[in-house]
Amino acid sequence: MLDFSFTSEQLSLQVRAREVAQKGIKKFGRFNDSWINGFSKEFARVLAEEGWIGMGWPKKYGGHERPPIDRVIVAEEMIAAGAPIAAMWFADRQMGPAIISYGTEDQKAEYLSGMLSGEATWCIGMSEPDAGSDLASLATSASRDRDEFVVNGQKIWTSFGAVADYCYLICRTNAGGPSHRGISELIVPMDLPGIEVRPVTDMTENRHFCEVYFTNVRVPVENLVGVEGEAFKQTMRQLEHERGGIDRLVSNKALYQEALKYADKTDPRIRQEISAIESRYRIGKLLVYREVLRQAPAGFSAATKCFCTEHEWRVAQFVNRVLGPKALLDDQITRGLAYAPAYTIMGGTSNVMRNILGERFLGLDREPRE
């Protein structure tokens, strides 16, 4: 038999995380999609004091070597409640693991401590205006000039580019050969000369998305992460972390909990819809747990991301139907509902996820044969 229950220690962790989340909300505010909209350096320091940043990282690098599922437990409680965790989220989810896996010992010594303390905020320089879902077609260049790379290009949809201390930049260091070759990853301090950041205001008035322009930005060669020109697989591994996480399932759960207060549970159609949503939450958790425990096949995070974000869209539709005009009376709810279309776009659209699944798991041709 499989035991899907948490241990007593994990149940205690869940309770503690719920308590800290509620205290954080009272002090620093509640946010929809809090892992991307709720920015608070102060709350990041609170999480660091609890030992909830780098929970699964090796102890020799300052981490806590806790089971991967412990991080999911904490993250679920934070995001489902709307606690502002964005200031540390990208570093904890992606940048720290990437540097631990591919970085030099000097890089680990220099950058990991700031992540673990909650002091350093990171952004990811990945998407470009002409290279969104097709990462291999990116054009931002980093040309070698003795002991420096000279970076030129533009990134877009760079969350927290305006407030980040560092950018983990995906760029092209070699323009020859296949498009997925010649890609490298650089650590770029955001205070270097030649960097211009323009916040993008979305329809909900959030400004975490940014355009970032690089004009002859000189980055030391020692900021290269991994092997020059061979970072495509490194970046794909990052996307596994990004697409298969609990944040893709519970971003708008706080809205759902609010709608349940008003839902007419005497209506069998409403009860049936609630049942379907609750079932999908459980299915989504199992998919996320498979990713975290590395029980899923490589690349299967595309399926996890597709299922979970489409579930979030269904949740938003349920909230909208239940609350109706009441939603217009609460700014947080209105913004949360307006933000919902972004779920299936951020991190790769559902269409792209289905293409990945078709090619890698079903063996479908990339292009139709003549």
C-alpha cells in the first residue's frame, strides 16, 4: 500500500507554515499569486529565519538538506494564503539550485549566502520579444573581450527586473551552429553600467514584469555559470523546476476559499463543481509531488504545468460565477480574476506544453510529412 499521509513532523511544519503565513499577511499584506506579485524583503528575512529558504540545499553550502517535500509543504501554505514570498522565490526555486549544480565554488561562496538570508533578489533574463516560447532563437549576445563578456540585447517579461540585485541571464555567446548550441548563462549584477529597466504595467496594474535593455554591459568572465556555449540543457533543467512546482497549482486558491463563503452549496450543480475542483487540486498535488520526488519522467513537467494552470483558470471561472457582481466590490478579487488568463501563458503556453508532450512522449513529428 502507498501511504500519502504526511509524517507528524511534516504536519507540524504545515501548521507552523500556516501560522507564519497569516502573520506575514497581517504585517505585509495579502497578494493574489503571491509568488510573483507579493514582494517583501522583510518577509523574505522572516522565511530565512525560519530556515525556509534553501530547505533542500546541501548543508555545506548553507542549506538545510531537508526532504524536498518539506519545501512544497511550506510553499503551498504561503501561496495558498497569499503571503508575499516573491522577493526570495526565484532564487530559492531556480537560481540557487542552478548555481549549486553548475557554478564554481567561488560563485557558490559569493552568491548563495545572500539568497539564504533573504537579502538578495534575483530575476531571470530569459524571454525576448522574438524568442518567447522558442528559447533557442534568443538573440541577446555576450561577446568575449579578454576577461569580460560584452552583453547587448533585450529581455522582456523579466519579473522584478526593477528591484532585483542580480539577473541570471540566458544569452548567446556563439552565433554559429545549431540554434540550441552557443547559449550560455551569466550572473549579471543589475547595477552595472549599460542596463536599462522599464517596468511593464499589466491590466491589473501590477508592475513586476519588466523590459531590460543591455547596451555594452561588461560582465566578468568568472560570472559564467557552467560551460560556455553549452547551457541549453542547464536552462531546460531550470524550466523543469519552474513548470512543475506547487506555485502552478495554488496561485489563486485564496480566491477560491473566498468564493466558498458565498457559494450556494444547496445547489447540486455548485456541489458538483466544488467536487471537481477539489479533485483536481488533489490530482495536481500528486503531479507536483512526482516532480519534486523525481518520480516523473524527464520533461513531464510540461504535463504538470499544463494541468495545474488550466485548473487555476477553471478556479477563476468558478469564483467569477459564484461571486458575480460581488467581485467588483473587492479590488483584490477583481485583480485576481483579471490576472487569470496569465496562468496558461507564463512559463510556456499550454499549446507549447502540448507540443512538448506530443514530440517527447507520443513521438509525434515536429512537422507534418509531405
